[in-house]
Amino acid sequence: MLKIGDIKINNQVVLAPMAGVCNAAFRLTVKEFGAGLVCAEMVSDKGIIMKNEKTMNMLYIDEREKPMSLQIFGGERETLVEAARFVDKNSNADIIDINMGCPVPKITKCDAGAKWLLDPNKIYEMVSAVVDAVDKPVTVKMRMGWDEDHIYAIENAQAVERAGGKAVALHGRTRVQMYEGQANWDIIRDVKQAVRIPVIGNGDVTTPQEAKQLLDHTGADGVMIGRAALGNPWMIYRTVHYLETGELIPEPEVREKIEVCKLHLDRLIALKGERVAVREMRKHAAWYLKGVRGNGTVRNQINETETRDQLAGVLDQLVLDVEAKAAQVG
Ligand SMILES: Cc1cc2nc3c(=O)[nH]c(=O)nc-3n(C[C@H](O)[C@H](O)[C@H](O)COP(=O)(O)O)c2cc1C
């Protein structure tokens, strides 16, 4: 069993932190599809300290999604520690994760995110300071390095371990790569061999079989899935089932996809209000519809919707159309 500090995690499948995606509405949905651990979208340390209203809302956690991990990011020790302390005392997150992988220039410019990957000593300093300040287990999510010439994944993971970090999630790409090329799973294997804390492997897992391949190849303690879970919580469910039984569950039918999409929509409305939620849900709806025939025109209609009923109406009509076509063919 995967254990992070004293937090027991039922299986090896972890939902990756994704900004603009992994709020309580999506996390709960993915948790209900069997994820062992769900990670929240990154939250700015400064936003926490300023008690920015939007940031405070990002700290909302539903009891049913636990165990969950809340990720913070920042560039300075003082602010990162203060934010971690706030999350420790004022949220029911189980784990505090520190972002050291974000390649977005807005984040790296202020010395946060992936920039730390250039300096294991800085990682040690930052992680120790946070570990000392909080009771919850602290973990780190990192890319394998800054660029091809600066890959200190092993040194960085060892620094996290020495500093008292309780796990490392490793995305097998450099900062410079952004999302180009293939994720390097060899590095994940090397890191696994170099530390005793749990290692969660991440990068380019798109099927349940690939999740198993990553685990087999690297010996990692868990597998983290990001993009493949967008609009597709079944990916999580199918992966958990495949790892447990070796059996591959078929992909869902369009009706089931739409039902879950609407559940997700209603949860997002409860979280953010109808206006914001419907706008945000447009991208999710497009992801849910990936692979559904005729989704191009429907996507345009979705982008015009402003209310829950309009969006649900477009989705329901799509189900009827797809099923009617299937009946004709049948
Ligand atoms: C839309 C999106 C948002 C992301 N936001 C974050 C984030 O907030 N924190 C983080 O550590 N990684 C973030 N990532 C990176 C993912 O957690 C993950 O490392 C990456 O997508 C590789 O995994 P995958 O190949 O399974 O998608 C994000 C990725 C995507 C696609």
C-alpha cells in the first residue's frame, strides 16, 4: 500500500495537480472513480497570505475527496512557509505538496516552480523550512530538470528526502521541454533507486496498460495521471481495475459520459456559481466529448452556452442524436 507520512492511500493511482482543472468538483468526481489520491491545482503562497478571495475559495475541500493533497507554489522561503502554515492549520488537506515543476514563465520568473530544480541546496532549504513549520506531511512535485544539461533529479529528490519530505512525484520532462517529446521514465527509475521515500512516476500515461508499464519499468510506488484524465475519470477507474485484476474495462458509452459531465457541471455550479461554472465547463465538456462522433459542431454550440440548462440541453441532444444514428446503423 502507498503511504505518504501517516496517510494511507488505497491504491497506486494518483490524479495529477492541474491548474484550472483540479478543483473540488473535479477531484470529488475523480475520487468517486477510485483514485487513491487526488491533487489540487496549485495555489499561490502570496494569494494565501493576502487572503485573496479567489485563492481562499481554492482551499475548499470536500470531506469525501480525502485523502487529498494541496499544492502550493512560491519563490521565497518566508512566504512559502507562511502559506504552508496557513494550509496546515486552516484546511483539511491531508498532504501539503510543493510545486517545483511548473514551466509557466509567469511562475519561473519569480523564482518559483521549476527554477529550484537548478539547485538542490535551495530545495533542501525550502523543504526543510516548510517541514519544520507544519504537522501535515510535505511532498514535492518536480520535473526531472531545468534542461537537458541540468538534470539533477536524483540530487533534488535526495534533498527532498533529507529535508523531511515524505514523497516525491516526478514528471519525466525538463522545464525547457514544456510538453514536447516523450517523458523519460528511466529517470523515474533512477530516482526510485536513490531514495527511500515513495516516488510517484508521472508523464505520458494515456492508458491503463501504460500505467502498468510505468510502474513495472520504474518500480515507482504510484503512478500520476494528468491529461489522460481530462474529461475522462474512467481512465482512473479503468487503471485502478487493470492494475488490480489485469482486466481492461471498455470505454464508456456516450450517455454515461454525458451523465458524468453533467454531474461535474452541477458540482462546479455549487462551487463557483452558474455563470463562472458554465464558462469553465465548456472546456471540460469538449474533453468529455473527445472521441464522440459529430462533436465538432456540438463543441461550437457548447461555447455559446451561458446557463446550466443550455449546456445540459446541448449535451442531452447529442446523446439522442448519437443513439438515434447508432439505432439506424444497427
Ligand atoms: C492543464 C494542466 C495544468 C497543470 N497544472 C499543474 C499544477 O498546477 N501543478 C503541477 O505541479 N503540475 C501541473 N501540471 C502538470 C501535470 O501535473 C503533469 O505533471 C503533466 O501534465 C504530465 O502528466 P501527464 O502526461 O499525465 O499529463 C498541469 C498540466 C496540465 C495539462
